[in-house]
Amino acid sequence: MESESFIAQGSGYRLRPLRLGDAKVLSEFAEDERYWLFLADGPRTPDQVKQLVMDSVSASVRPGARQTWWAVQDPSSRAVIGTANVKHIGEKADRNGSVGCTLAPDYQGKGLGTTLGWALIALAFETFKLHRVECTCAVDNDGSVHIMRDTYGMTYEGVRRDYRYTARGWWSSHIFSILEDEYAAKAKE
């Protein structure tokens, strides 16, 4: 039986290290068009999801890792309901990073992403000691724009235009950031 260790737990979620065995359930999400609505890198085949999980697990455990990936679980059932990550956390002196999460379609739109996103920002600052954290979202994802700007108090930096070509055409994203002193003030509210 695999370890049940976890890094964080909060209202409606539990984070534990991503494992190779998670590819099966993540592939099931990938079959649902709603999962890819605001994600640039989809849709993916089950083999592509398996490769992504293998790469993410490998990147998370490598010495000096510049990214860490977790499975998001429902805290009561322990079912995997998504993924979460902190990237660019290596030994670079600039201490910049990004956070992100995806949830199964049935868990979207219920506030869990908001709670989970703030928990990831907290991990980035408190555990990984970053100075600046960036979040991005699809240009048509008005819900995420509201959360990043109004709920998290992040600064809007602009649009990264047509930076990636996907199966659905050119992809653009809004970019938001928060600095460690801004996070500390917001966390006290």
C-alpha cells in the first residue's frame, strides 16, 4: 500500500504527492470536454496523460527540483479530483514561481478552486520561500480573473498573447502576480 502522506489539507481538499497510478483517473477527466475548457494543453489522450504524470512525478522528486506536483484528493473519500503544482522553486536567487491547479469537472464552479489556489500561494511563500508568485488563466476565464484580482488581491500584469499554438489554435493568457509582502498583508486579513 502506498503512503498516505500529504502536504496540506483544507476545506474540501487534501494534497498528496502525485503518483504514477494517478494517470488512470486523470485520463478519465481528460475524456470530458469541460476539463479542457480553460486549459491550453488539451485535450490529451490517455497515453499523453500517462506521460505527463510520469514527467511530473519525475520532476517533483529530482534533486533541486524546479517544480512540485500533487494529487488533489477529496478529503473524505480520498478520491483524486485534480492536480496542483508549484513551479520554478529551484535554487535561483530571484525566488520567482507560479502555482496552478486543475479540478475534475464535477468539482469546478463550487469554490474549491478558490480555496485551493490560495493554499498553493501560501505554500509557495511559506514553504518554498518565494518572493513573487505568478498565476495565469485563459483570457476568457472571467471567473479566474475575478478570483485572482479581487479575492487574492493579485496585480494584473497583462496578457501573454498568442504564446502557444494548441489543437484549438493560438492561446493567450492573463498574467497576475503577488509579492511576499503583499501576501503577508492579505494573509492577515
